[in-house]
Amino acid sequence: MSLMQIFDIAGSGMSAQSLRLNTTASNMANANSAASSADQTYRARHPVFAPMFNDAMSEMFSGATGAASAGVRVAGVVEDSRPLQPRFEPGNPMANEEGFVYYPNVDIVEEMTNMISSSRAFQLNVDVMTAARTMMQRVMSLGQA
């Protein structure tokens, strides 16, 4: 693995964590949105990550010098399957004919944990890029001494 691939790996991690942070923000923004039916209610969404190291591992063992990739990719964004929160609020203008209002299945504590985790993972990938850049600069300065 070359030193330049470190930037690709850390960049893929930053991109994935950025999407995770945006998804978390969307979930939190819609946490208190009400609807009169379960079909219209917002459902929490979560990104699914998949590793991209298979090509890199096969290249390392076979000796080939192709364009192998390593890092993480977003395989998709899925809706949370937990049940919605129906509440009996007959005075609410969004209530259905039975008096129920449906609220999303967003857990604010879980979303805050996801937000902290994704921002820290993003920062760690920035730190990896900074360390790699510093190493490259030191290697370049070896010939100048």
C-alpha cells in the first residue's frame, strides 16, 4: 500500500461519516413531526457501510498492480424497522378519526450518540490525513539536508 492510498482510505471514511452525520441530523430534525396515519409518518433512517478492502487484499497476495481500493463505502440508507409511536391526542389537529397521532421512531439519545460518534470518526480521519501529510513532507526534506 502506498502512502498516497492513505488519503483515499481516510477520504472514504470522511465521506461516509459525513453522510452518517447528515442522516442523523435529518432524523433529529424530524423527531417531533406528527402525522395522522402511520403511512405518512417519518421513519428514522440509518446508513449501512461496507468495506472496500477485497480488491486491495487480492492485489497484495497476487502481486498485481491494479487500481485496488480500500476504505469504506455507503452500501445504502435503510429505514428503521422499530414501531412508530402512536399517541392518543384527540385535541391535536393532526389526530385521525380515532384520536391518535403518529410520531416517528426516532430515539434522540441514540441519535445524539451517533452524532458524537460520527463527528469523532470524521476528526480521526482528518488526523490520519494530517499525519500522512507530515510524513510525506519529512520524506521530501530528507534529500535537502
